[in-house]
Amino acid sequence: MAHIWENNSFYLEQHDSELPWVKLFTKKKYKELSEIPQNLKLEMFEIIEKIEVIIIEVYNPTKVNIASFGNMLPHMHWHIIARFQNDPYFPKTTWEEPIRDFNLELPEFSTFTKRVNEIL
């Protein structure tokens, strides 16, 4: 998957979903949050917060979900997902089976990536 943004320590990818959904990865592979040096953790959370603000600005979601699991991919990363009251999964998690068809009209993802690259 192509990076939509990166710096020396992190990169951002689009998740394969109809929802606005990105994943923030550390370039150096850390298995757990506690392994990440404090300065990188601070930078990571600042980036996550900026991405959340951009998602709100571009998509006006009902809620922004932020999660880190790493069960399938044991490399520290965060999922940042725009959620909408009428999205296919709401109010359940995006890892469950959809309960309705995707019927949202959303701004192009390129609008989001442009803002990410302007702000980050």
C-alpha cells in the first residue's frame, strides 16, 4: 500500500475500506506502545490528533474511532476511522459484518490527503 504521508519516523496509509480510514505506522517496528521512546510517542499522539482534526474538517463524521490492536500485524500502528450514524457498521465496530449497504456520499479521499500533506 502506498504511503499518503511520511516523515523520518512515521508513515500513513489508506486502509482498504469505503470509509475514510487510515493507519499510522512507526517506521521502526515496535511491538508494543511501551517500547516506543517517549519523544516518538509524543510525536505520534500529536500526529494522531492532527489526523483526527483533519477527518472532522473534511468529513464531519458522527465519531472518529482511534484504535490499536496489532493482533494480525504485530507492528505498532493506529487505525483512525471516520464513523457515521448510517455507515455499514454503525454502531458496531468496523471489524464486524456490515448491517447495511454503503450509502454515504463523502468528499474524495484526495481532499483528505491534500489536507494531511498541508498540515503534517
